[in-house]
Amino acid sequence: MPREKPDASDKLAPVSKGSDHEYSMDVSTPSAKRKSPITPTKPSVPPNKVIVSNKNDAELSTLTAAIEKLTARFDEFEGRLRDNSVILANLTKITEVNAAEIKDCKTKLRDLEKEVPALVKENADLKERVLEIERYKRRWNLKMQGLKEKHEENTRKEVLDILAKIAPQHASILNIAVDTVHRLGRREVGRHRQIIIQFTMRHYRDIFWKQSKDSKACKDLGVFFKQDFCKFDREARAAVWPKMEQARAAGQNVYYRGHIGYVNGVRVLPGVYEIA
């Protein structure tokens, strides 16, 4: 008798739990087979977490750059502070040197303050002495004014001829009595310069000065003589002249003695003398 095939739907009988081996399996369907375990993988990151991570990285980069920049600035500030410390030390030394020099200058200044009054007095005395020497030298001179100036004139000859007319008795000694004769200042068109006459002896100078005041020759020639004063004396005479002129108009006795003016024997000072 032929052997019957087992029914495909038949399944192996389950083995009891107490059995040592498990051989029961489902052979009717593939799903009953044991599958291999799945390899674990990194879970995917949600999109919102990616955005937050990128934002944190950007902030960290910005913060790092700011820290580096601040560090560089601190380094630069430290260098400048070091340089300033050196400069300050140098300034301190310079200040100390200047303070010492100022102290020395103050000492010298105090010494000079003691010397200045004496120097001022000495300077005033020297000026007065020089002025007196200049006055004394000019007492040998006379100025002639009013003689017309000619082109290529012989000034000395013309002056000696006039002096001979003023004092004929001294005509023979004029070449000895008169030293130099020349015009004063630069030549100017339409202006006749004054003439300075330097005598070798004051005695002869005084003779011609006195006789020229009433000389007919001087009046005819339109010339007159005057004393040779220094600048200081000319200014002093000019300063008191308004008072002198006022006194003369009032009929009082007015005269000069050198650079000093007198009215009725009283010395006239600028702005002081008043006509009674």
C-alpha cells in the first residue's frame, strides 16, 4: 500500500518547555524565520536643533574674534603704557635738571638785582661824561646858515672870505685859525645846506662868534652864525623855547646859557616856568 505524503499544512508539534532542545519552527511561511538583528545607527537631528547649533557656532566665533581683538588692544595699550613710563621717567629727569637750573638762575638774579642799581648809576654817569665831552668839543665850532650852495663850490675859500669881512684884523691868521669847513648832510634840490666851521683855537671861534652878531657883512650877504649844539642840547632848547618866547613878548630878560634857558635869571624848565 502506497505511503501517504504528509499534509503541507501540518506543523511540527510544539516541544514542551521541559525539553532540552527546541526544534519547533514554522516551515509553512517565511515570516516565521528568525531575522538578523538590526545595526544601531545615530538618530537623525531635528531641523530646529541644527539651526540652534549653527547659531551657537556663529556666536562662539564672534565672541572668540572679539576676545582676540580685545587682547590685541590690551597688548597695544601695554606697549604704549611702557613707552609712556619711559617718557615720564625722562621728563622727571628733565624737570629735575630744569629745577636745578631755575634755582641757579634765581641765585644769579638776586646777585644781579644788587648790581643793577650800581650799574644804572654808572651808566648815567658815563652818559653825562660823554655828553660833556661832546659839548666841549663842539665849543670849537660854529655853524653858518644862509650861504647859497653852488655847484662845485670852494666852500672853504668862500667862508674864509666872509670871516675876513667880519673881522678884518684877523684875516692874516684865518688859514691857521680855521681847521675844516664843509657842508652838513646830503645835497638836496632847492635846499642850501648849513656849513660847519671847526676852529683850531676856541679863542678865535669866540671872536668871530661875537663879532658876527652885529656884522654888516653878514646882513648884506644874508648869512648868520649859530652855535653847534649836540642833539640832546638842541632838544632841550626847543623844549623851553615856547616859554622863552612868551617871556620875551612880555618884555622880560630872556637868554640862553648853553642849552639852558633863563628868564630874569631864573632857569626855565619845560612846562614849569609861568609868566607872572
